[in-house]
Amino acid sequence: MFRNDKKDGNVKNTTVANYLIISGNYNSKNIDEKISYELISVPYNIDKELESNIDNIEKSSYEEEIRNGKYRDMEKIYKSFEIRGIDKNKI
């Protein structure tokens, strides 16, 4: 997860699964057939994940990652960006 504190919104949006549900008659050839769509956001249960993740040797780092939406080894990510010519400050 790569977050930019100055540009990103709520950190809770990082740990949410978003789905688009489309309803209607899939095989219809009738252009007047109605379809509908619904956007669903399912929050990730962070506390449940942490309780079940008892064997993780990096538990505190992992908790920081999923609570704050920040990857625990950002130096590795920054190095990867640098190699590819990406300025992390412009993201």
C-alpha cells in the first residue's frame, strides 16, 4: 500500500473492498431492458485480522500497515521507484 498523506483521503478507504453489482437481464437483446448498478464498500475487519494473525513475526509492523494503510517497508518501495525513474514526491 502506498499512501501520500498530503493527497490521500481517509485511511479507512485503503482497507476497504469495493464492488460494483450490476443487475438486469444479462442475455437481453432489448435495448429498453433496464439495468441497475450498486456500489458496495465492505470494510476490512482489522481487529479480527490481528487476532487471528498470531504467528506473524512482524505483528507490530503489520498492525501499523493495516491500521494506517502504509506499507511497512517503504524504503524498498522508494528504491524500486528510483530504479524506474519515478519521483515519489510527484505521486
